[in-house]
Amino acid sequence: MEGDTPIHRKTFLEMTEPEQIVFLEQLRERRLEPINTYNDIIEAKKQKQIAKLNTKQEKELAQFEKCLEKVDKYLEELSNRANKLRMIKMQLEFTE
């Protein structure tokens, strides 16, 4: 800006209209820098938490699948035992 020195700073009213527009744009950009930084930090934290939750979900899903396999095994065993009991009952009824 012409006429702007370290000793005498131009006031907003002393600036030309294009200088005022540039000044305001620079002011807005400087104001937005901390906001953008804050938003970037919040987004990074959010992504970190999402990654952490995904890892936790994968571990929990693996445990769930193991339990499900055990349940299937026990249900099959239970079904086999029930069939054996039915056969024994039928044999008992037949022999009476």
C-alpha cells in the first residue's frame, strides 16, 4: 500500500477502495486460518476415533464368530443327544 510506512500506518479511511477490499480479504483469510486449523484437528480426531472403533468392532466380531461356532457345535451335540433319547424311548416303548 502506497503511503503506508512502519512509522505511519494508513488508516482504513485513507485507503483506496481496492486497497480496502484487499485489506478486508486478507483480514478474512487471517481470521479463517485458526478456524480451518481447528476444523482439521477435529476431523483428524474424528478419523482417529473411527479407526479405533473399527478395530474394536473387528475384534468384537471375531469373538462373536468364535462364540457362534461354539453355539453351533453345542446345538448339534444337543440335537444328536435328543435323537438318541428319542430312539431309546422308542426302544423302551417297543419292548414293553
